[in-house]
Amino acid sequence: MSMHRNVDLIALDLDYTLFDECRLVSPNNLEAIARAKEAGIVVTVCTARMHPAAEFEAKKAGIDAPLVVCNGGCIYHRGKVIYSNPMTNAQIGRLCNLLDPMGASYYVSTVNEAITNDYEACGAYYRFWHVGDTGFDAIPLVTYSTAKRIVPAVGDGGLRLSVVSEDQGVLKRARAALETVEGVEVYDSWYNNVEVMAPGGKGLGIKKLCAFLGIDPQKAMAIGDSSSDISMLEAVGYPVAVGNASKALKAVARFETRACSDDGVAHAIDAIAFGR
């Protein structure tokens, strides 16, 4: 007898949604994901991380579906790019030209590498998030000293530009400057960054994944915690905020589940996806 389900797809943010800073998927969350998959629900990850780190974390959760990575800038599955939404060479050049006079530290993510103007500052940030079984993922962090070298290296493949700083004043000035560039979206996904992408973010990535899989977005559930998840929640019929989510995300969520530390994903799968 098939199990009743309300959704055909579940998209999970990783940090402070599926797991906390320990990056351990709880037994209850693991079991709930397995139940969802057994019921025929596609379970995927929608994360800011690049694909090697996303694949590493997804595997720990038993997730093997196509993954929405780089905050929706790319869909990646088993060595293939299914979809990408890069910025143009001209946009990246404009962004770099605004940041360089400030002395801001930043890196540009592509499918195959990350290119930075400050290996020390961005390297520490990058390595923190891009953890794998060897301590780092397979994406190299390549250093170029000026925007003139970054732009041709990236070409038209720049999925995301990330400004990194512990100084909130630097981030505030960088954000104000970056928001003057047309045709891009500026947001933050962590306290010490400002990020820039082509329009659409995680929401467009989820819509593209649904189209690829033949799933109605209204039959999809997305679970997140931060402002970078807003477009993802707005794109689906079952938008869920974990209990520890930001006020901005809770404002657009239709449902609220328990906190990340209290098996919020498992509770959402049982209570919302299955309607128990």
C-alpha cells in the first residue's frame, strides 16, 4: 500500500537547517529522509556550497538526487551540469572594478574553480565551508592579484561573487556599491559575507530542477533558515522555515517546523510532507 504524500520534492538547505555547525545529520533526520525517498519523494539539497562540498554533505544524508548548488546558480548531478545561471563577463568586471579600490577581499565561483584576489582571507572562509573527507573539496582556490586577471579567467562562467570580511563596515560599503550594478542580485548568506549572482537565486534553481524532473513546484516543499532561502520558499507550494530561522524567512513561510537542533527536517517531513 502506497503512503499518502502531499509533496513530490523536498529541497533542504544545509547549514542550520539539515544540521548545525557540527555538520552531523541526526538519526531522526536520516530516517525521515529515507521514508520520504521510499514514498517516491525526490529529496535534494539547495545550498550556497559548490558541488563537491554539496555532494559530500548530501551523501551523508543519503541524498543522491540532482543538487542545486551555488545558491541556485547551478544544478549538478553525477559529474554533469544540468543547468547554470552565470553572470556575464561585463557584470563581473564591473563588480571587481567597484570592489578593488576598497581593498575588499572576494572570490568568484565557477563550476570548476574559485578565483580570488586574497588567498589568505578568502581561503580561510572557503575552506571552512568546503569540507570533504580529506578536509577540503576538489575545487581549487586560485589566486589572481587584480580584477583584470580575474575577469578573463572567469569568462562568462562566474556563478557567484562572494565578498568576505569580519568588518561589518566593509560589508556595508561593498553591498552599497554592488547594488548599483544592473542585472544582478545582492544578498548575504552568512554574517561575514556579501554575495552577488545573476537574478533568480535558489528559487530559480528549484524551478529549473522541477522542470527537469517533471514536478509541479506547487507540489514541492522547501526548508530553510536564512534570507538566502527566501526565493526558494517563494518558489514552492510548501514553504517551511525551521524554528531557528530569521524573521525575514519566517515572514514568507507558510509553515514553521522545529529548530534545526530539534530535528526540524524530520518533523517537517512527517507533519507536512506526509500530513501526519
